[in-house]
Amino acid sequence: MKIVDCVFQGGAGGAPGTSSCSPGSTGDGIQAQPGTVTLFNVPARTLAISSPVRQGMNASLTFATDPGETVSLILSATQSPIYSDVIKGTLLPGAPQVFLFLGALPGGMTTLNVPVPVLATMPSFGLIGQALYNHPTHGYLVSNPRLVVVLDSNH
């Protein structure tokens, strides 16, 4: 199990039952077989994308960043989950992918309004979006994936 941005604390020990019983000890934060849990001591990264969006209109993308952190957006109509310790998570968008380097964003919450190009004549289709952050201290961090429903501009 790989865990990002979580703190675990064991429960309080039990109260003594009778005069001959001592209180129970505090529980472990995590109880698992050795080597089965990896804790990444890094901040989790999120992505929010407005959905549904119409082709030819703007989509709102919201990122939470630290100063000096760069962000890229990965989009695909397919999914092919690949886990990597390098990005401290699972990359969901499959091939082919559109990779957009957005650069350094100001620290804190940043919302960008991005025009959605006219891509197809279908009434609607889905895109999977995920952000890849490059943190100056923690390295690469992948965000949560988001499904975006793209509607035809004529409907």
C-alpha cells in the first residue's frame, strides 16, 4: 500500500478492568506486515476541472501549488493506469495523450480558464485529465484524475 499526505494515530489504550488489571497500551497508527506500507511524506496534489464543458467554450481548471512548483496537464480519451513511485501515485490517462506544460503557477489556489477546441462532431465524449506537479523539494507529484464530459457546441 502506498500512502500520500496522511497521518495515522493509534487509538487510546483500554481502561483497567479491575484492580489487578493495568490499562491497555495505545494502539499502533498502522498495523501491517513489514514492507507492505510505504508512506510518502509529501503534500497531496489536487486538480479540479469543470464538467461538462462545451467545445468552443472555456473550461475552468483549478490547481493548488506551492511557490516554485511547475504544473503540466495530461489529457486522454483512454485510460491505462500505471503506478510509479517517481510520481508518487497512479497516472490514469492512456495513450495517446495530450501533454500541456503550464509552467510555474503562483503559490496557492490558481484557476485557469482554458478554451476547449472543437475536436469532434460527436454529441459528447469523455476526457481523463490529470495534473503532474514538479515540486522543488518533493520532486514529481501526480494529482487525482478527473473525468471531463465534452459536449458538442451545436447541442
